[in-house]
Amino acid sequence: MKFLPGCLSLLLVFLLPVSQGIAMGERRPVAMVISGTVRVVGNAPLTRLILTDSKQGKEYLLSGGVEDDLRKRHQGEVVSLEGTLCVSTIPQFPHCFEPARIVEKAK
């Protein structure tokens, strides 16, 4: 019967990282920089903040911490944003980007 507790503790050692989200194969968001024009699309109260990529022409739905600053101060401007890709919940905009900061504003 001494075998069972030792086996159980060994099993817990291997399961602990899985239960804490450190499982092998887990992907973490990769930071990237996207440049483009900030636009607000739609009619109130259902407006969306969009970044139109200047290189590929893709439209990214923007969400996250700097969204208010972009909406208030940078509409129509070309900016570079650092952040991560995210999952869009809106079918019209399959690409989603969550900016962490404004890297650069075009002059």
C-alpha cells in the first residue's frame, strides 16, 4: 500500500502545471506593431474603432486600454500601434488587434 501514495504524489507533480495553464503547447500572444489609419465606423451607439493597415489594407477591430485615447485624439490619423492580435467577436471584422500603446504618430 505504500506504492499508492507515492504514485499519487508523482501524478500530482505532473498535473500541477496543466492545472495552472502552463501546459505544453500553450500559446502566448506575441507583441507586434501595426501601422494604419484610425477610423470610427458605424452609427451611434454601435460605433467601432478600426485601424486600416496601410500595407495590406486589412481592417482591424481595435479593443483594449488605449482605445479611448485613439478615439478622442487620433481619428483619421496614421499611427503605429504595439499590441497583440485577438479574437474578434464581430463577423464584419474578422481581424482584431488589442493595442497596448501608441508607438508613433505620422507627421
